[in-house]
Amino acid sequence: MKLLTLISGALGAGLTVWLLARFGLGHVLGLLHQAGWGIVLVLAFHLVQVWFSALAWRAIAGGSPGRPRLGDFVLLRWVREGVNSLLPVAQVGGEFVSARLLRRRGMSLASATACTVCDLTTEMVTQIAFTITGLLILLALLGRSQVTDEVVGAILLACMAALGFVAGQWLGLASLFERGLMRLAGQFGWQGMEEIAGLHRAIRTLYGAPGPLAAALLHQSISWLLGTFEVWLALHFLGHEVSVAAALVIESLCQAVKAAGFVVPGALGVSEGGYIVVGGLFGLSPQVSIALSLVKRLREIGLGLPALAAWQWLEHHWTATPAASQVPGSTPERGGRIKAALDYGDAP
């Protein structure tokens, strides 16, 4: 797996370098220089998107025991994005990190994992809806083309994957995962895995609460839509105005391309290629499209590096609370042993 990551990362980096050389690094850098402090405003605007994503995550957590306050979810969403953007973790490592930090903040391991899995699912479902919206607007603006045909095929595959993911959770995939972990914990003497018991039940409970689920879907949808204005703002500072409808198409389809390129660390090269293809539909030159992609990457780096530092700080300053450490039904002594163990959420 590490070899595949290294190979895909090298290929992605090579593609990025080739695109910059092919279309003129100097021209692209000139556009970024023209954007100037506007890039900082794009970075700051993204924090609003982070806020709504955190609202969605907290909403789907519902009445989970030990649920932290909203500020903690905002902080963890920031960390989660930083890990997914800057580390070679196939865009899902941030979910593992955030689940473990939620546990250290006071939630049980089962509750922390359940609300994170459900949040990832609502994010996936709303992204598909966002992509479909972008495709419909593209068809209305420009009509059918080879690009739209390819996007339709990709959306169908994504819909099937999302439906399979949701159905698997409902039909017992989490239960199998839960039992497998418990069995391995017994065989290898892992401590702290008792807390994963009840994961399947916790996931079904969260999905069975229509109010929090609807709120999560609404906030996730708003978060995706805010990405439209991030693209519009970035292009404005790059000196190329587009309509809000065009910005929505660019953001929705390019985010879909980035998600499809999850095997490549940071979707290097894949994301840039997507911006060139989709941006070209609205008259953007390859140089402008690459500059737009680099503005996004500068935003990821500008927010991601402090997020990684925050992650390390939280690992050392958020200690597991009794509510997180003690398994329901266990004795205080047993809970204390679990808290001291090197388990899923604790650092030495």
C-alpha cells in the first residue's frame, strides 16, 4: 500500500510539473502575484465552510453521550481537513484522527466512530447531489458534450458506491467490523477495544433520528455551496470574472474529480487536470485554471500546516476522560485500566 502511494504520488507530482512546464510556470506565477492578498481572503472565507461542516457533524452526533461543544467540532473539522489534504492517507485518514480525538474529548469509542462514519456518509451523499446539480446547470448552459457524458458515468459509479456504503452500514457492515475487532483484540491481547461494542447499534440510532439527520444534510449542502463562492472569489482576484452558475459547475465537477483521484496523495496532477478541462468549458485558459487550482492548494497548505500542528498539540493536551475511557457496565477499576492502555485513542 505504501509503495502504491509512493508511485501514485510520484506520478501525480510529475503530471503537475509537466502541466506547469507545458502551460508556462511564469504566466501562472504572474496570475498568483496578481491575486496578491486576495489569496488570504479566499483562505479566510474557507473557514465559513469549515464552520458549516462542523455544524453538520455535531448535528448528526445528536444526543450521543459525552458530545463535545460546537467549538471542539470546528477545531476537529479543521484538523480533519488538514490531515486529509496534506498527508498521504487517501483522503480518509482525517476521519480516524478525529474519531480518536473525539474519544479523548469525552465520547465513547463507539459513539465517536459512529458519528464520524455518519458524517462522512452525509458528506458523500450531499457531494453527489452537488455534483448532479452542477451537471444539470452545465447541460442547461452548454448542452451535452463528451465531458458531460464522462461525468454522468462517474456520477453513476459514485452513486452506486455511496448506496453500497449506506446499505452496508444499515445491513450490518459495522457489526461485522465490530465483531472482527473484538475477536482480534481477544487473540492479540489488545486493550481498550471493548469500547467499540455497540458501534452498529450507535450508527443505526443516529440514522434513525430524522431531525438531526436532516440538519446534517442541510449544513453539508450549504458547505458545498459555499465552495462555489470560494471559486468565484478566487477567479475574481485572478482577474477573470465568471457567473455564479459557472463557478458552481467548476467547483462541483472539480471536487468530484478530486474525490475520484483519492488514490493519489493530494490528488496531485489529477485536480489540476480537472480544472483545466472544466475551466476550459467556460473560456478559462489552462494558465488561469492551473492558477485557480494552486490558489486552492495554497489555501490547503495555509490552513493545513497549522491544523497538523494543532493535531499534535491536541494529542498531548486532550486526555481521555472517565466518560470516554470507561465501557458502559464496567467497574471503575476496569475503566482505569483501559484509560491507561495504549489503545485506539490514547498516546503513551
